[in-house]
Amino acid sequence: MTPRRSDATRAAILAAARERFAADGFERATIRAIAADARIDPSMVMRYYGNKEGLFAAAAEFDLRLPDLAGAEPTSVGEVLVRHFLERWEGDDTLLALLRAAVTQEGPAERMRAIFAGQLGPLSARLAPEAGQAPLRAGLVASQMLGFALCRYVLRLPPMVGLEREEAVAWLGPTVQRYLTEPDSL
């Protein structure tokens, strides 16, 4: 079966959008620039994705690639996850662009919520001492990691930027560990 022309057009739009959003951020990227990068008319972008938020949500497919924790020491799960998140933040501009956009735009914010709920939720469900608390615990981990990422990579607060990776792991790891595995102390 031969791919349809519309599939190739969509793929070109998404590739151009990912590059443009990563380079310029959500606010500065324009439909016209993305269309020019994809070598198509801007009306085609609108036809397939409706608006910039719709395009961003489609382009911001992001896999957190959470590590398999089966071999990890139960007491080091927090450290393993924090180290992993720091590597993801520093290794892929897509998540950073999504974070920047999510702060001010509902479409990207919804995409970020879906990514963390869909990917961190199941991990939390496996680790939480009480299954009913898994969504809350995943939310607490997300708040810790997103808050740190916002301060370190977007706001660039000097104390956060100045932390070496292993220092950040040492500070954040125990908190994430507690969120995921310790029994409710309330």
C-alpha cells in the first residue's frame, strides 16, 4: 500500500513544527514559518491542525522513556527517576519547549498533563503502597520535577542552575522516593 500524499504532508508539517517550536518556542513560532519550512501553503497547516495550539499538541508527542525500575534497589527509585528526568530535560528541547508553552497556553498545558498522567501514572500505580493514592503521588512527583525544570531551565534561577547533576539528585531523590513509596503519614 502506497502512503497517501496527505500522510507525507502531515509528516512534513510535524517535522517542521518540532524543529521550529524547539528553536523558537511556542510564542515566537508562527504558522507561516512552519509552513515555509515544510514547503507548503500555511492554509494546509490550518486544514490539518486547526490552529497553532492544535499543531503544537500534535508535534509535542513526547515519550518520557521512563526507566525500567525492575532492577533498581527499592530504596533508590527516587534517585534513579530524578537522574533520568535531568537527562531527559537536558537531552531534548521538545520537553523544554512544551514546558515553556504550557505555562501560558491551555493546549500545551493539556498536552503536558496528558504526558505526565499517561506515563508517570502507571509507574506510580506500581510503586504506591496504596493504589488509591497513585494519581496523587504521580502528581507530587510531576510537581517536583516540573517545578525544578521550570526554575533550572526556564527561569534559570542561579542556585538551581549552579547545582551539579548529582547534587540535584541528592536533594530531589529522597523527596521523589517518599512521594512514590512511603506509606501515607497523614
